[in-house]
Amino acid sequence: MGQLFDETCRKRLIGILTGAGAIYLLYRAIRSGLVSPPEDDEDLLIDQCGNSTLDSIGALGYHSVPSNSASSNSVKMNLQDLKTVLTILHESKDPVIRGTILTSIYRIPGFSTSQELFRSEGGISIIAESLDDPLNYIKASAVTVFNFLSNDPVNRDLLVKYIPQVLKLTTSTFQEFEQLPCLRFLTKMSHNHQNHFLLKHAIPDFFHLLQTGSSSIKFQVLQILINFSTNLELTFDMLNVPIQASFLFLFNYFQRQDVLNDLLLLISNLNEVRRSLPYRLKNHEYLEDSIFVLLFGSNSQFSSRLVYLMAFPDDRIKLQAARIVTNMG
């Protein structure tokens, strides 16, 4: 490690991440040596809203990047630069250095156009090492990098193996700003029906987050559940999830409109699938406290909530509610 952090390497690393806007934090961290931040500084790199503090302290934008290095999508990342960053991330034990690299690497000029190079250098597995870091913000930062990497189709295929780990983090004791990157990653991965088998056992956990999470958590969880709701093979698993009667309280005037709209879309999708011939050809027995019984059972109060929402000021909500009411038979 001593050789890694000689003066030349320090300057090189700072220069590499200049385009990422991380100069100040990275330089301070590396110059001070391998010194860990105090425990109460765990949110140094990710604030309570889930944003990088590199942005909030003004590190971004105040350090100019040469126009010929960042203005074009055709810029390719230098192999030695990439090796330097990945080597330090792999070998450094300092959370400030590791966290700064993780929150900056995907902003390096040319990174997005150098994915094949990144993969050939074992970049995905090196990022994945941080999923086991003892600090939650390091784990969350690694998942944020996964989110960026998943924009590449080849990367998505390689990231499938990490779905169980990210899912475990999502349903652990993560705070909201740490859960959101995980949910965003799982949303992208859930677009592919072939990945649903890795996620289906967590359907009850997703519905729990839908009931208990903030509006931002609700919105992101709904993206996953909506993707599930288009998969006939998951319909029974979703409709048979035990749920509290308070689930109906989600359908109210005070719900954030995008959340309410997606909530109604989810139920509309489930309703259409449960009424379809392929689904009805199978004999399904539901739990007494299941979503099916709560929403579509003989004593359900759900239709009254929908009628209530048909007077909602937003036309999208009105139409969604009316669509479900007219197809509940």
C-alpha cells in the first residue's frame, strides 16, 4: 500500500477523478493518508436525501475539466488510469478514499464509453467487493455504481448474480437514502422477466415497504411490483401476500399523485390478469388475510375507495379508478 500512495500516484488519481468533481474530498483524504473518518461522519459522501455530498459542498462545477476530455461521448478512458482507480479501490481500507472513488468513478470522462475495458479489468467484481463493506454508505455507493453500469446490456447480464446481495441489503436495516439505490437497481433488473425468480421470494417485503416507506420508497417499490404484475406466473404470489387492512389507506387524496397513479396501475394490472382465462383455469386458494381477499373478496371495501378516487382532481387517477371499478366482476 505504501507504493500506491506515493506522491505521483496521489496526483495521478486526483487528476483522473477531476472530471468527476471529487478533487477536494479525494485530495484531502489521500493527502492525510489512510485515516478513517469519525463514526458520526458516515454520511460524508451520501447525504440524508441520497445525494452525493460532492455535489452539496460545491465540489462539482468548481473545478473545470478540459473541454477536449469531457465534452464528447466518444472520449475513451485511459487503461492505466482505470487500473490505478480499480487497484486503489481494491486495496485501500480507507472508507473516505473508497467512498469517494465509488461516488465518482462513473463520472470520469470516458467511463461510459469504456465499458468493455472496465469489464476486462475485472471492474464489476471489484465494485462488488464493496457490497460486503461494514459501512452502509459504502455498500449503497457500490449499488449506485451498479445502477450506472446496468445501462449497458452486457453489464446487466453480469450483474444478475448480484441481485440476491442487493436484495438482502434492501430488506436489511438500511435507511431510506441507502435503500433507494438498491431499489433503483432492482427496478432495472426486474424489467427482465427471467430475473423475477431471483426476486419473487421478496414480494412480501416489497409490499411491506410499500405500506411503511416514504413516498420516494413507495414510488420505487411500485416500479418493481408493476414489472412483476405483467408476469402471469407471479400473479398468485402477489395476490396471496398477507397484508394488513390498513393497505386500503394508501388509496387516499393525500397520497403523492405519482405514487397513487402507479398504485392504481399495479392493481389494475393484477385485476386484469386475475380475470384472464389462463389465470382462471387454475384453482387458486387464497389466505384469509391476502391482498386478493382484501381487494376483491365478497366483503371488500376497496370499491368504495375507488369510487372516492373517481372524484380526484387528476384525470389520470380518475380514469385508473374507473377502469378498476368497471372490471372488478
